[in-house]
Amino acid sequence: MEREARAFWIRSPGSGEIRDEPLPEPGPGDVVVRTLFSGVSRGTEAIVFRGGVPPNQHAVMRAPFQDGTFPAPVKYGYLNVGVVEEGPSGLLGRPVYCLYPHQTRYVVPASAVCPVPDDVPPERAVLAGTVETAVNALWDAAPLIGDRIAVVGAGMVGSSVAGVLAGFPGCRVQLVDTDPSREGVARAFGVEFVLPEQADGGCDLVVHASATEAGLARSLELLAPDGEVVELSWYGDRRVAVPLGEFFHSRRLTVRSSQVGAVTPARRSRRGFADRLALALRLLADPAFDVLVTGESPFADLPTIMPLLASGELPALCHRITYQ
């Protein structure tokens, strides 16, 4: 079995390279995983790549298997699907999901991987981390049957939320974005797509994921009295203005954060991280989620591809990385 690997590192803000990595000897409770696919989470990873993690968030933003420290050099990522080459008999030869960076092989505790269900293709399973964020957000939001819901921002996270919400009975779900090309995403999930100025008001719930001031302002405008915005955007080191005048007080509106780093209090006593991730993987049995993978590149091209993804020159929802 090979005991060396290759990994993508951010050498300095805006610049990446591939490095050789020695693998540690696996212990009795470990697995050796050969990566099949990884995914670039364009929102968070773009902020990390450009060095935009605020100093007071360096500890909070550490990925589970991150090496190095912010801003650089750092090995960062968390959308990885591979096959177990060494480990317990129940996992041997099985595709698994792990919150691991972009690396050809790795050694982690067996408890850190989640088996990919038989009805979920490994190439789709790279979306599990983002669908897990959507699951946690909706545990926070607690939508009710028949709710009027808008998802503002049709990026990877917002689209994942819309995909999960599409199965809620009786709900009116609108996916809102300034980019008309995102209509195809809404169509794949069977929800309505609208431009911001066309969105219907009177919403019971708005999930905001555009990471823009304009998107947050529009989210508040769309709420009915006593409505709530669940804020999923992460702005890194950018400051944003929130319009707390106008109808904010008279309508008794709420802006609430949701962050996947902790299981929502509404489920924390009954669900753990493994339960949440397993649920996300089960939801990915729906082939509609394939619409979120908008490009693919070989691992060797990551130093060239990452700057294009981070700058937006290469548009993407999830960009999938393939491994030999």
C-alpha cells in the first residue's frame, strides 16, 4: 500500500501548489482512504484562498483535518469522497465521505468517515457537506406545512436549501437570484425561480445565502409580519450594512444566524454530527442534485483552477475534482 500522498496547499493568499505528503501508519481504529472525488465549496473556500478569514475567526474556521494556519500556508477543504483501502471489514472497499481537504490518500479514524449509501453515486456524494449545511439551516428555520418561503441566493448553499425544501408539502418555494441562468437549478428541483424584483412578499420564512448586502436587504423586504430571515451567508472579513429601519421594528422581523459548525439547539440533544451527515447523504439519492455540479477538473489542475474559481472568472456552484 502506498504510504505517500499528494495534497493541495494554499501557499500564500491567492496562490496554491501541490505538495508531497507522507502518510502516517494507520492505527487499529483507523482507515486508509484513496480519494475518488473532492469538491470545491466556492463560497467558503474562495474566502480562505484569498486570505479573507478574520483573525478572530481563525480557530472557529478550522476544518476538521486542516493542516497549517490561516491565512497561509494552509491545507483546507471538506468535501471528499474516497474508497477505503485499509480498515475494518465493514468499511473495506466501500465509498465513504469525509471532511478532508484535497488530497490523493489520507489516514483518519474510522469514526471520521460516513459510508455513502448504495443508491448515491460517489461523484454526487461530494455535495454532502453542503446539503448537511442545508439540513442544519432547516432544522434552525423549522418551516411549517404551507409556508411561503423564499431562498435568496442560488449559489451552492442556497440551491441546496431549495432542493431540500422542494420536498416540503404544501409550501410555496421561490429561489431568488440576480443570475437568470440559475433558473435551470430551480427547474431541476421543481421550485419557482424569480429575479429579486419579481419575488413575492408576505413570506413566513426567508433563507438568505447570497452573501451580499442587497440580498439581505431584499430578504427583509420579503417577510410578512413576525417573519424570520435565516442567514446562511458567511462574509469573512467584509462588513455589511443591515437595514434595521423601515419595516424591521413595526413588522417585528427577525434575523437569525445558522452555522453548520454546531448542530442546531433544536436537535442537539437527539442528533449528532454523524446523524446529520448521514441524513444529507440519504437526501442525495435524488438525482436532481446533480445540477449543483457545474464543472470538473483533474486534481493536478487545482493550482490553476482555484484562482479562477475564487475570483469568479470560472463560474461554479460545486466544482468537482477528479483523482486517478
